[in-house]
Amino acid sequence: MRTGLVRAAVLGVTVVLAATFLLLAAGEGASQGQPPQRKKAPAPVAKEATQGTPQEVKREQQPGARESVQADVSARTVSVTSSFNGTEIVIFGAVDNSQQPSAESGYYDVVIVVEGVPGRVVARRKNNVAGLWLNTSSATFDAVPSYYAVASTRPLDEIASEEFRASHGIGFQHLRLTPAFGQAQALSTEDLKEFRSAVIRLKQKEGLYVQDPYSVAFIGRSLFRSAIELPANVTVGPFTTRVFLFREEKLLSQYSVRLTLEREGLERYLHSFAFGYPTLYGFMTVAIAVAAGLLASTVFRKPAH
């Protein structure tokens, strides 16, 4: 009798918490249809980007250059649901006042750089200590792009100078991985280089860092395109796409546009609920786990002889 009351109480609490979650999720979904002035300020983790801001598109023209580049992406907003397994983004553009005689002439060069949300990354080194592989040292880097892809018409060293690539962060060797202030232990410059290389190598292995020469192609005298793969493990948030137009290692024009990966559907509600109400979310998950265990024990319990 007592066991039955306990199970009933646990199930009742679970139902209440589940109902609370549904109400909160419904309120979150209903708020999406309200006028902008009546919206509540979203939490930073729930809404990583703002649509329609002036910074979404930026264009810079070099003095004296007749040509200019314009570009865009196939989708400014990509929905990320529980079934998201990666997607392909097509970046296309055109050269205004193009002097190129044909698409195959190679008169211009184009470099496209796509960067994801910057964040903190900790790299650790394992060593064999008394037969056990243990973490013996680590390095922390700030402002590490969660995703980084470079596409170009030719290898980068044939398009732009080393100085230009370093100043604009183009190429793996010029990624701005800033060592965090106050490292756990003193590290030499050589150690930081090794950790930096390890971060880039691991990101490449995960498909998050990509460098692909010859992946930008002209399809006319002025039109060009490239396809960038975003893997399933990419971080949600704003992505910056920079397009550079070169002629004989000289920058003529550059253009930048922003695209955003946003959570949608049930995953968005779960994410908002977990980060907006962490205590309630924790109680709910524990209650559901306990209720599931009690239910399983009841269903599979052997009858007493």
C-alpha cells in the first residue's frame, strides 16, 4: 500500500512538472508571434543573433579600384532541429564592372572565409605517468571560431601576400587563437604553438575547420559560386561570411554577410527551458527518471509465489 502511494506521488509530481514545462514552452512559442515592442528581451543562449541588423551586410571598396564585389548566401537563416544532420550553404556573388574576358581566364581571384561563433577552448596534453595516461598540462584559448572554412579559386599563397593573410586572419596559420589571461600553468611560446596546432588539428578532424582551394568557380564573366558544408556538430549562432576580390595579389573589394543557425521546434523549447529555468529543469528530469524507473519495475516485476 505504501509503495503504491509513493509511486502515485512521484507520478503526480512528474505530471505537474511536465505540465509546467509545456506551459512554459507554449508561452515561449506564443511570444514569437507578438509585435517586436511587446517581446521580452531574450536570454543570450536562447537567441544568439538579431535578424535584419545593419551589420548583416558590409561592403568595402579599395580606393582607385573600378571593380567591386557583391555576394550573398543561399539562406540567411538555417533552422536547427533534433533531426539536423548538417547542411550545405551556397555562397554566390558577382563582380561589378568586370574586365574578365571569360570564366576560364583566371583574371580575378576570390577568397571566401566563413567563421562561426567564437568561444573558449581548452586543449590538454596527456602523458604516460606510471603506466597511466593522465592530463599533465593544458592551454586555454579565447575567441576561437567554432567553425572556420576558407574557399578560394587558387591556393592562398598564390592569391594574397603573407602580410595580408596575417592581418585579415585568412588561413589556418593565421587564425587568431588568443591565449587566455591567467593560464593554469606557465607555458612557453613553443608550448603555445603546439597547443594551437593541436586545437586546429582536432577541429579539422571533427570537420569544423576546412580549407579548400579551387572550390570557388566563376560561372561567367562576373558570376561566381562556392558550396560550404556545415556539419551536424556545428555550434548554433551567427556566422560571418567574408568575400575578397583580388587581381594580381591586389585587393580590389571585399564584402561580408551574416547568416544565422537558429534552434527551432522542440529543441528550441527544451534549450530555452533548460537555460531559462535550470533548477526546475533539473527537478523535472530527475522526477521523470524516477518515474520511468518505478514504471519499469512495476511492468517487469515478477509475480510473488
